[in-house]
Amino acid sequence: MLKLYAYSDCSTCRNAIKWLKQHAIAFEEVAIRETPPSLDELKAVLAAHDGDLRKLFNVSGLDYRALGLKDKLPTMSADAALKLLAENGNLVKRPFTIDAKNNVHLVGFKEPEWQAALLHRR
């Protein structure tokens, strides 16, 4: 089943949830701040995004700025970056959506990407 990591105060997450419901796509919602994606999930999404770590980070978030990750991320190892994401859901770009069985690995909400990834499964 599709797993959607989201934050209730995030308008982009609310839009993604609304879109999923409009298209009658079943999903499991997980509170991203309390339960960040696992290392395995993060690795799968990273691989689907050609190893671009920055795509997994909430670069506009307060935690990202407070930790100075703009300067640190380019020299950080993938393992260290993924560990940081797995420990702090505030750092993960949201919504973070995965369904490994159906090869769905979405970060953020861009309707054309979601249509291509999810509507073809019907």
C-alpha cells in the first residue's frame, strides 16, 4: 500500500491527501515528525532520484537552516545524511510517499509527477 509521510500543518501535504482522495487512491498516512521514514525507505527514494540527497531534504525548513545543512550537505556522506533524515522528520521533504512494491517514490507534491506515478496503476 502507498505510504504517505505528512505533517498536518503542511498545506502541500493537505493538497496531496486531497488529491489522493479525489482519485480514490488508498494510502496509509504517517506523521512524519513523529515517525520519519526508515533508512531503507530513504535509500529507496534516494536511488529513485538518482542519488540527489538534496531532493530528500526540506531545504526551506527551520531545522535545515539551524543545522547549517546548506553548507554541510555537499560534503556529507550519503549514510550520514540519511541517518540525519531518519532521526529528524522535520528535515525530510514532504510529503514523502513510497510504495516499493509498485515502484512509487515521490517527494513533494507536483501533480503531473503524481499522475504519472499513481494513475497508471489502475
